[in-house]
Amino acid sequence: MGLFVPKLALSRRQLLQWSAISGVGLLMGSCDGEPLTTKVGQVFEPLNQRLQELLLSQNPVPEYSMKDIEPDKLLINTFDATPQIDPAKFQLKIDGEVKQPLQLGMADIQKLPLTSMIIRHVCVEGWSAIVQWGGVRLRDLATLAQPKSSARYVFFKSADGYYESWDLASAFHPQTLMAYQKNGQLLSADNGAPLRLASPIKLGYKQSKWVTQITFLNELVPMKGYWEDLGYEWFAGI
């Protein structure tokens, strides 16, 4: 059963306070001898995810103006060798829990409405950069594929072997893009060309570059994400 949330305008501070109170109460009520680390995982991971999803819906992420763009601050982190993909031959596969599996070339993607946003990209390593991204909303691509009602997660595969997964609400957030432009220019190979994830609601390691496949799932697969499988937080909301 999901959390009951009154239809009130809650501040981020209030939600974080609620999260702390709820978590402490649940832990104090757990006196059955089960290891504390198990209890922490059982209690806080789903609770934090639900609260972060609520924060996303209650507090749209602010965007910036052109004068705020920081062109030299977006660092290039490469998981493996940088793929060199010919945009003319590129195909994005959309499959899984969908009614209409698709293969889309860049020409098909660029015919869809272009969305541009200037947002802060935040890396878990401690740096950030204000960047303009341009592309198509992920939810607009999903509309073409028609996800089934059973779909709950989205799994991304990249040309360099990187992999990542998101919850459906975050994937369908209006500020989640499959981007093919950076600062008004086509993406470079180093920045994920021809297509990458870009969003102000997730930390940088969630924003896969060189995305070649988007798969809708009804449950998470054992491989949740490259860094998550090494211990990083899965939801990774900002």
C-alpha cells in the first residue's frame, strides 16, 4: 500500500522532517531481533524513494538564463572508450513493456518537438555546471511506443556498455530529455552524441550518454545501474 499524502503544498524542509520522523518511528518499533542494517534497507530505501518522487512533483526544478551558462565547467567522464557513432546510421531501440516497439533514427527523433532547457548538471563527485540541453522529452518518445500499464521502470543501454535504470515517474518528468544538443550545438562524441539523457532531477551518473536502447520493465532487473551495482544510491534524486 502506498503512502497517503494529503493534498497540501509541502515544502522540501517539511518533507525531509517527515522522512526523519517516520524513519525513526519505524526503526524504534522494530524489536524483533532482525539486524539493524537489514531494517535500515527495508525501511529507508522505499520510503526515501517515495518522498523523493513527491518532492519532484511538488517542486519543479528551476531553470536558468542564457547568461548563466557555464560552458567550461561540464567535465567529461568516460566509462570506457568514447564511442564514435555515425548519426546517419544510428538507431534508437524502444522495447519491453510497450504496445508498439520502435526503431528510430536521428531524423525521426529530430522531427519530434524540440525542448530546450538551461539547468544545473550535478555530479556526485562534487562539481556542477549550468548547461543548455536540447532534445525530445522522454515521455514524448514513450507516447509513440505506448507503454503498457504494467511498466514501472525504464532501463537504458549505451554504446559503451554503460547501463542505467530509472523509475517511471522520473523518466516521464517534463524536464527529462533525450538530448542531442548542448549549448545550442549538436552534441559532441565526448558529451554523448548522438543521444544522451539530460535532466535536473537526477545526479550525473544517472544521465547515460550514447543511449542506444530504452526498455520498459515491470520490475527492476538484477543489473540496476553500473554505479548502483557498486554501491551507489539507485534513486539518486536532487
